[in-house]
Amino acid sequence: MTLYICRSLISRSLKNPSYLHRPHISFSFSLFFFSSSREAHPSHTVAVADYLIERHQFSPETASKVSSVVAYLKNPEKSDSVLSFLKETGFSKIHLEQVIKSVPQVLSANLDHNIKPKIKIFHDSGFSPTDIVEIISADPWILTRSANRLGPSILALKNVLGSNVDVSRILKVSGWFLKQDLEKTMKPNIEFMMSCGISSSQITKFVYNFPRFLLHKPESVKEFVKKVDEMGFNRKSGMFLHAIRAVSSMTAENWEHKLELFRNLGFSEDDILSVFRRVPQVFAVSERKIKEATKVLLSTGKYDISFIISHAELLICSVEQRLKPRLRVLEILERKKLLLRKLSITTACKISDKKFFEKYVFPYSKEVGKVFTVNKGS
């Protein structure tokens, strides 16, 4: 890469001798050679971009991104040993590129003290080589985690989820669990949740679906529960945990903005409380999406705000992928009187894509097949 820059500058100077006499070019040119001199970079150092492309055949895109963080390697042999060890562990070139793009510092890591101990912890915990590669590639910052905390975190997750298969599954989605002290976050939060009457099965589902929720500070989680209690929520409700999560997903200021949005749409204070107790997930939906879904429903002329208040779960649906295409299908089927009995939009939006297609699209493909496909893909 340095050779390329040099050739480029020389080529320009030959085509236009005055090029190098320009003040900024002359300065840049001399600075280039000064920065490349042996005094500035001892002979044993190498440019990271050259090293990655020429020595390990990594892509120019990877080389460019890594070199923007780490320009030179003082000990390329040390980097060779790290990359060779990871290859022997099962990392492909694609995996290695993912790792060094996320954590360029890995190239200068101490293999025996920083890398090997962490791989060993995963091996000793019973994870397969394939799982280890996929977990670390999904979140390479795991390699910067203290080895002393890595093992306890994996064990804490296993105690909650029950098996390495489940632990592996969650870590491939979110490595955050291995960056936190779970003894100070997840463990006390789970204990508190269970003391509130929330079942372990509900909590396990939340670990998968909302992994960062249980990593809040325990005092924050207690505040979330207090706020939900103050809104008259029944702790025995299956929506209790969803209500806590909804409150945790926004600041106090954003919460007030969300309440103001519902008021502006025509919800009374009692309506807002009623919706929160029935469908708390709606409060975690973006304001833009709530406005769009409301606009689409009102534009049909068949539904008003009172209907939306009673069926607030519709505000959770994807507007483009679910609400619009299904409304269009129902409109066509009803207009052509093809339905044996009337189908409500709430029922239509609750069922899976597969079931909806089998019951309301495939049998009437001539009438709605194209409309459904086009809208679904939009």
C-alpha cells in the first residue's frame, strides 16, 4: 500500500512537474517520507494494511478498516501466532476478518495470557469448536473480557437456561451477558422478578427475546416495578413482565411524550391506563409506527379511535408487512362476497403468515394472490 502511494505521487509529478511544487503537496510528500523513515518506524515494524493483504490475504476492505485503528505492527510474528492459533481453533478467514474488524487490538494481544485462556474456558465449559467460533465471531469483544469473569458468567447463564445448547443460542444473538457481572445484575434481577410472582419460564423467554432487560441495575428494575404497580397493574397478569419491560425501554421524558401522543390521538386518561394494562407492548412501539398504523386504520372508513382503543394490539403489527396487505385482502374478499363468514381485522392480523396465506390467499389466488404478494414485498 505504501508502494502504491509512492508510485501515485511520482506518476503525478512526471505528468505535471509543477505538482510537487504546490505548498500542500510538497509538505505532504516530505511528510510521507519522513513518516515512513526508519527513524520513525523501526525496521521490524510493518504497516497493518500491507501485512493483512500480503501475508494473510485478507480483503482490502478489512485491511483498510483495521489500519484506520492500528496503523503499524511492532511485532508481526506475534500477530502471526494469534491468527494461526485462531485458525487451528476453527476460525475461517471470514470469521477472522469479523474478529479483527471489530477488535483490531487482537492482532497485538498476548496469545498465552489473553487469547488461549478464554478459548480454554469455553472448551472446559463443554462448548463445541463450532459453537466457540460462532459465539466469538458474533461478538468478538468477548476476547477483551476478563478471563476471571468469563467462566462465572457462562455458569450463571447455564444455571438460568439449563444447557450449553441454550447458552450457545443466546450468546450467538447477544454477547452482552459475557460483558456484565451477572452476579450483580442478572442474578439479583431474576430473584426479584420471581419474588414478584413472575415464573421462571417467563423469565427464560425474556432472556431470549429481550436479553438486555435483565442486565439493568437491580435498583433500576425495582423502580420500573414500582412505576407499573402505581399504574394499578395486576402482578398476576401474564402481561406484568411486558409492562415492566415497556417502562424500562424509555426515559421518563420519552414516556411523557408517548402519553401525550395517545392523548393527541383521542385517548382519554382512562383509555391510556386500560390499554397499558391490556397491551403494554404498545408503549414500547415507536411514535412513528403508532401514528402510521392509526392513520391506515382510520383511512379505511370502517374503524374509529374507539375501535383502535379496544384493539390496541393492532398498533404493534408491521404496517407494511402485515396491516396494509391483510386489510387489502379482506377488502377484496368482502367486496366479492367470497368469505363464508366475516373475518375481523384483529383475527386476520393475529394469525401467522403461513396460516393467513393458506386460508385467505391461496384459495382465492386469482382474486388476491397478486395483491397480497405485491403488498407483502413492498
